[in-house]
Amino acid sequence: MVNYELKYKKIGLYKTIQKFFPVITEDKAKVLSDNAAAAHVLDADVIWVAALYIARGGSLDHAVDASIKVMQDHIYRKILIGDLKSIRQISYTLKSKSLNSDLKKFLRTIYLGI
């Protein structure tokens, strides 16, 4: 029996990850989502940190496990969540505000790694 609710949450997760991290292909996002489900990750921030790791060139195979471990430390968790918040804010701002294409590329490179 297929859990359709879980399936749609997983689809929504990898599509959202792709919006924020365009360097992550659909296939990589699906694998990340599958790995998170297999590891029984219920904390969305753990998955987002794993996605950030992959977007910056980290290994897809180790992303979820490493993210789980690092997010257990309160100090690292606070810093990484702050970074994710900044990335989300810059992503929304770049979409909503007109900006010179060179400056937009500059900000996308810094925050989004593209």
C-alpha cells in the first residue's frame, strides 16, 4: 500500500529544494529526498542543510548522515539555520526586486552558489 500523503510531501520537498538551489538537479533532489526518508528524518532543517551541502559541491551519498550529525550540535545548528534563512531571503528578494543583471549574478554566486 502506497502512502500518497508521504509521496506528495516528498515531491513538494524536492521541487522546493530545486527552487532555492538550482544547481541541484531533479534527480539529485529526488535521491536526497529518498535518503532523508530512508533515514527517517523528520526535521526539515536537517534536509535543508543537506541540500546546502550538495549545492556547494558536497557528496550526495553522505549529505543526510553528515547533516544529521552536525545539526545535533546547538551552535552549528544555529549558525546553519541562520545561513539558510539568508539564502531564502536573498532568493525571494532576487525574484521580486529588479536589479542590474551583473549585480544579480554577483548575489546569486555568493548566496546560491550559481
